[in-house]
Amino acid sequence: MSNTVTGLTDLSSDEIILPIIEKKPFKILSLDGGGIKGLYTALILQHLEEAYGNPIADYFDLITGTSTGGLMALALTSKVPAAEIVNFYKADGPKIFHRQSLVKRVSGKIKQILHKGKYDNTVLKTAIENVLGTDRKMKDAHNLLCIPAFNIGCGGPIVFKYPHKEGNYHRDGNIKMVDVALATSAAPTYFPIHTIDQMQCIDGGVWLNNPVLAGICEAIDHFVVQDKIIHTGDRHIQFEEIQVLSIACINPPSGESMKSNPKRSFLQWGGALSSIGITGQMQFSDHFCKRLVNNKLGGYYHRICSPQDLSAQHCKDIDLDLATPRAIETLCFFGNRVGYDYRAAQSYLVNPFFETFKTYVTNG
């Protein structure tokens, strides 16, 4: 019997010709939520795209993103250049998170607490449509996708995905990307609830602001499975390991004074209640996934973190809906600095993700 491997079987003879099975890594890009702070992430993506010469979507089998990270994931998988995503934040950010006088800011905060959300999503929707188009659907994506949101109707998480045969998954194929972007970024008290096919959705950041777990779960459930052969395009693939590039938004340090008030009311806690939960979730996801991928799954995990040298003034200039000229300038400074660093001194940390193109072929 011949052991020739060509990918064809000749049934008229006793010669069995086995298909070529390629061994490949399954590569994931994960993008955190953070409102206008996504400008920091977008600039890093722009530097990586310029350094390696092709659209980011060409290098990753799956892209996952929450809130502003979900918006970026949808733009990247639509082959929107990272430079255009940067311009979206610079040009449309101040319109979406419009600057107000002191009196209007105070009245807006009161409205946010007692009456309704701080912003409507009309400007946001128009801006997203300008980036993604009005008719592009999840089935048109160039990558596998995992975009977290939270369905308040059933009281549980929801992840919008690219439809794939490996999981017999078809629910989201005809949902417009614009709707998914509005759902994952519908931050409570900031933007209104967004309804998709009777699902009332709010920001995925309430449970998974760092969405790396969503991407890894999708990988190990359907793609990186022992002895499983994936038929994608005209190739037979066995994914041997997971490689994960996780990119944070810029986040000011969350620690407080040792003399802070130990007996606080709800109002005294204020926004710290939600930020503590989000920060804890992001840090735990990073801690867990780093050990899972590097130590247990035998893959490679790297996270591009928030800068560690933010000054007190920088922290005052940065918030998820602060889109003042000074805030934009600060985000650009740190995004460019970190982006340049990963193009030069730390390029060895990200090179493994860009040495080969993605393997999985979508229908997009």
C-alpha cells in the first residue's frame, strides 16, 4: 500500500491516498471595552497594521470585543483600516460624548441618576453606520466573532457570533452589525437599551469587559478539539494550540486612599461600584487566561496592558465618556507611545501573531 498523501482517494484501486492535514495555531484577538478610551486601543492596532502590512483581520481566526472593543472588532472584520477607526474616535467621539457647560453637566448627572440615560444613541448609530455601513450582517464577517452583551429580558449574558458549521450555529447570521455594535455598547445610564429580535440588550461590559474568555471558550468548544479536523476552504486543518493577543483600554489606577470612608452610602460609592466590578473582572480574566493558555493548553498568550505611568493629571483627563481635546490628546499620546514600542523594542512579543495569516475561512 502506498502512503502517498495528495488529498484524493482512488476507489478503483487498493491504494488509499490520505488527505493532507495541516497543523495550525488558532489565533484570537481580544479587545476590551472602555468608551472613548478605545482610541488608545485603536492607535495600537494602527501601528500593528502598518508594521505588518496587512489588515488586522488577515491574521486572526477569531476576533472578540466588548462595548467599544466590540465596535472595533466589527470594523476590523469588515476590513476597515485601523487608521479609519482612529479617525472615528477622534472625529465622532466628541459628538457622541458631547461636551457640556458646568451647569449642563450637573443637570445631566441628575438626569442620569433620576430620570434617564445621559445620552441618546442617535449620533452613535449614525457614526457606526458611517464606519460599518447600514446593511452589513454578521454572516458577512471575514473572521469568526464573539461580541458579548447582556440580555435583560432573560437576565443572562449573550454572545453574538459569526455563524459556523462547527457549532451548528446560525442564530446571528442575518443580524446587522450596526445592531450588534449598539447592543454591546449600550452602557446602563449612558445609552438606551437596544432591542434586537425582542432581545433587550445592554453593554457586555456588565459581565465581560475583557472578553478574552468568550474567545477561548469558543475555540476550545468548537475548533481546538483533540483529533478534530476542520474543513475550511479546500484545506483540512487541525488546530493544535491557541494563541491570544489581548489589548486593554487605557485605565487609570483604581486604588484608593487608605483613609477612605469605610461606611459609605450608595451615593457615596457612586460610580466606583461599577468600576470596581469591571476592573476586577478584567484583571481576573487576564490572570486566568494567561495561565490557562500558557501553562495548560500549551499555547501563547500576551496582553498589551494599560500604561503604568499615568500621572494624577492624566487620570483626571481620562474617562469613558470624556472626549475633550485634552482627553483626546492624552489618549493619542499613550496610544502612539505604546504602539511605537510594540513596533520596535517589544515587537518580539507580538511577532508570533503576525508570522502567518489566519487559517479559518469564513463566508465573508
